[in-house]
Amino acid sequence: MSIIRFNALQEALKRKPVAVNQTEKRSTLFGQNVFNKYAMQQYLTRTAFESVMNAIEHGTRIDRKIADQVAVSMKDWALSKGATHYTHWFQPLTGATAEKHDAFFESINGSLAMEKFDGEQLVQQEPDASSFPSGGIRNTFEARGFTAWDPTSPAFIYERTLCIPTIFVAYTGEALDNKTPLLKALQAIDTHATAVCKYFDKNISKVNATLGWEQEFFLIDDALAISRPDIQLTGRTLLGHSSAKGQQLDDHYFGIIPARAMSFMQELEEECMLLGIPVKTRHNEVAPNQFEVAPIFEEVNLAVDHNSLLMDVMHKVAKRHSFKVLFHEKPFTSINGSAKHNNWSLSLDNGTNLLSPGKTPMKNLQFLTFFVNTIKAVYENEELLRASIVSASNDYRLGANEAPPAIISVFIGSQLSEVLDELENVTKGKLSPKEKTDLKLNIIGKIPEILLDNTDINRTSPFAFTGNKFEFRAVGSSANCAGPMTVLNTIVAKQLKEFKVDVDKLIDTNNLKKDEAVFNVLREYIKASKKIRFDGDGYTEAWEKEAKKRGLSNNKTSPEALKALVSKKGIALYKEMGVMNKIEIEARYEIKLEEYTKRLQIESRVLGDISRNHVVPTAIIYQNTLLENTKNLKEIFGGEYKNIAKEQIELIMIISNHITEINSLVIKMEAQRAKANKHSGLKSAEEYCSKVKPFFEQIRYHCDKLETMVDDNLWPLTKYRELLFTK
């Protein structure tokens, strides 16, 4: 194994940046391989174009004849771009994307052929659903699933295949994917946000939820990655002593992007431009060999599709540059993990951001309405929001280094906190003319100035307001954004629905004017949700105690956090908002638990294999070298050898102790794993979490200690300093 390590290092050190020829401007490349509005105008009839646009903007159905026209036009466009196949591209509950390619090719009478693609093939297909997670929704013998075209996300061409974004549902109609509940949540937020907007402008007819994700990741030379079985099989290092130098000098963050990484990013950006993914930002992140790319904000559904596509593209581009991309939330201990910060806001169809104040008191009151309602929604549903980011990998990240803790809280900064504190004192009921004037001029009117000067930032906050958006920082790097975005948009939609009921009640029964009613309801919401607001350091024990006192949850593990998903409150919420039914919710719960269990099971097996078959044999080889050396010293120096070989003898004993501990711990871990495997669902997940997982750090401790003792020429596993500092 040490030979593999040194061969991998030798290969990695020979790498040169892959030349990327970029001649065209980004604006010229953007969307060339997307059947977007511009392409549709060129290829569709006016009637077909208007029908598709109505489906995108208003959710109207596209009839079969129009679908046939769209299919023919889409095929002609795809063929002109060199496409040979088409696929329904969907996002099953694996967290990844899925696709089955079919050729446009059709034979005629066995002697002739043509390219064919019609409305039926565009609108719906029947892939085998038996091998995708279903959480018990369907029986094994009922293998059929249906993919259905989502016209709100444009088709695109990648590697000569026309990819058609679709939803994925079971034969019985339940959603088997991440997209379907998200689309329903977005419909709910549009409905209820639009209704609230009419308090401020009766002409508003549509509200879009927007998302700007920040994708963090590590780039590791693929030869070095292949030399590590743990990286290959789990996406993270299960063993490895920390490098003497890590991120403590802060010299990587925003530093000069290494040449090979720059070449990778340049090609990635070119691919993104062609696919219409509006990637704008690239930079080094905090940890060595950690980077980030981020796009311009988009409508949530499209942004989610683009992030899923980006992750696929990143893997393919990385191979051409001899890299392996690591999306694991905590691939290396003692340095920063990777997140996928979800920057969320609401905007009108004309682009006006509802979480950005305007030039008039009424616009600022509108801002406050959506701002306070979002905070209230998070407060009322903080456990459900925590459940939306669960994974075995994210559990390693939350609360580590600069990652946010598992306690969900909202950071808004001291200046905005002062504004809300002042609004708490608004008179109940009707407002005097003086109070109205004071509110509008001295509190509401000053919000734009406050936000302009508000430079507060809190890197430990899981949910923070950052000027004109909320940033959900607890989302993990490997996650599909659809999960947290479904929850966030659902809970805010529910809160806005309740807000309108409360305001209308005050207007109708208390004879309050509209702005008086809004102020009164906001005042009560500010008081009710105050416990969720926290501007301090989330890592301290004092905050954990304070959060407990406030009644906030601290669900540190996935099995614990997931219970909120199937709680009566959670099921009732999704049912009321028309996002998911009980069967779909329970299915996702079972799938999440099973995935959690399987990932820990794999890690346990890999750790046992590496520690016993790589680490221990290497330690014994080195121990034998020490024994031979001690034996030779005894032959030369006789009775004096004990003083001369004192350190060798001590090292032999220490190595023996570590070997003994490793073998003992692995045996105990395997026994606990066998017990956990007898159970299923929550019981199995809890057993793996509390009985199997604790052995990981214990075994690692002894293995990492041996790494610091054994001859470097013998050590089989590529070390942290090599993984993190080979550019």
C-alpha cells in the first residue's frame, strides 16, 4: 500500500494545468445549449410559444396537439445542436439525478430510418421505479413509475443528449422525487404571498421565491483520492492525523486560485454558460484545497435544477483535470467542512425584491411584513427546518469549526433588532396621528439607511438576514436544495396565510385601518418569535443553555431531528398547504432513516477494513524493525542494551497497546453493528448513531497515533499534508 501512496504522489506532482481555450465572451456562450425563451421563439409557432409561456408563468396545462408541436420543434433544435438522444432528467429520492437515454432514431420497415420525437415522448415516460427509494409507497411488483415534463425548467443539451427536466411519481400518484413537493410549495408561496402583497399594491399578481446557492467543495488529485479507500467508498477520510499546517494562517481564503484549480474552474464555467447556469463567482474557501462557486439568483425551481446539474458537470469536468470533487460536508477533521448556503428571498414578477425596503414608508412596511413573517415561520417550525438538512454527512459538520450549530436561530443584526424592539411598543388597536407619523418617519423610514450601514455578520448562525435575503447556512454541500427549499417555502406560505387571516380579522371586527391592522399583527408576531433571534456565538455552552431555556430544540443527530418530519404538526402543515400527503411524508422519513443507517454501516465496514488490513499490519512491520534493532543492540552491548534501546523498547510497547486497542475496538464495533442490523427504521438508525458511530473516533484515535510513530516510508495511507497541500 505504501507503494500505491508514493506512486500516487509521484503522479500528482507531475500534473500540469489542462489548457482551456476561452475565446468567446460569457454573454455569447450563455444558454446556447438551452431550449430557452429565445430558442422557443425561433422554433415554435406563436400559438405553441404562448401556450408554453402560459404554462411557465401561470401553471396552465399544455394540450396534446401543442405538446406534439413543441416536441417536433425541440427535436429539430436538438438535432441542429448535434444531439442524438433524449432523456427525461429527474431527481429521485437518492439525492442525485437520474436519466435513461433513448435515441431519436426510429426504423421504418427494417430498411429505412428517421429521427422521431413526439408529444407523448416529451410529456410522459414510464421508467422502472423498482430500484429507486420509495419508502414503502409501492410494492416491488408494481415497478412502474411516471416521469412528466416540467415546462417551468427549460430542456438542455449535455453531451449530445436532450435532457428534459421532469417530475417523478409512483404508479399510485405519490411523488417519488424532490421536484414535485417543491413545485407545490412554490405554488403555495405564490398564492399566499400574492394575497398579502395586495395590501400594498392591488395590481400584484405573482410572487416568485428566488434562490442563490453557494456551492463549496474540495478538489483532490484523483490519484491521491484513489490511494485512499475511505475517500473512494465514503467520500471522506475516516483516518488521518491532522497536518501540522491546516487553515490556521488564513492564507488560502480568497487567495490566488492554484493553476490547476483555475483551469478546472474555467472549463466548468464554460460548460455552465452553455447550459444556462449563471455562475458568477469563484474563489478559494477557508480550508486548503477548498473552493466555492456561486451563481446569480434565479427562481427556486430553476436554481435547484441548475445546482443538481452543476454537481453532475463538476464530476465530469474534474475527471478531465485529474481531480476528484468532494461534496462531503466534513471530508477532513479539524478544518472547515463544506456547505451549500441557500440565499432565499421573494420577488415580484417585475424583479422587485420583497425583502428589500423601498423609498416609501408603505414599501418599507411591505418589507417588514415579509421580514417578520419569515422570522415567525422559522420560530414556529424550527424543528422541521432542522429536519430538512439532515444527513449522516452533515451531522459531522454542524457545530464543527465555523459551521452553524444544530440549534436553529435567526440572526438579523443589532440595528434591525432595535427596530423590532421599537415596534414591540406600538400601541394596541388604533394609532394616533402622531404615532403613525413617528412610526413612518423615525422607525420604518430609516430601515433603508440601517440596511445600508448594517455590516454585521455571524458565521455561526444557521439562518441569517444578510441585507436583502435570508441565508440558510446549515444546508450541507452534498444536499439537494429542493429539500430545505420545500420546507422553507411551505412554512412561510403557511405563516403568510395566517397573517392575512389575522389582519383581515382586525380590519373587519375592530374597524382598524389596513396599516394599523398590519402594525398590530406584526407587533404580536415580533413578541411571539423573539426567542428565535440570536446575535451571539452559537458555539458556546452558554448559548446551548440559553436556547434550552428559550424552548428551542437542539437535535444534534439525524434520527433525533427527523422525528419532526412525521410529527402531527409536520404532517398537518404539509397536508394543509397541499405539498405532501401523509404517505409521501412517511415515505421520505423511512428513506432518510435507511440512507443514514446505510452510510454509517458502510463507514463502519470501511473503517474496520482499513484499520485491520492496512494500519495494523504496517504497525507490526515497523514494530518488527524496532525489535530487530533492539535484538542487535543486545548482541553488541549485552546488559547495557536496556539503556541504549530504552526508547525503542518504549515505542514497541506503545505500538503494541495501540494495536491491541484497535483490534479490541473493531471487534466491539462489529458486534454492535450486528445488533443494529437486526432492527430496521428508527431503531436501527438510533443503534448505529448511539452504539456504532462512537467507535469511529475511538478507533481513529489509535490509528492516527500510529501514523505519527510509524516510519513514513511504510505508512500506506496518503497523509493529510499530501491530500490538502498538493496543488
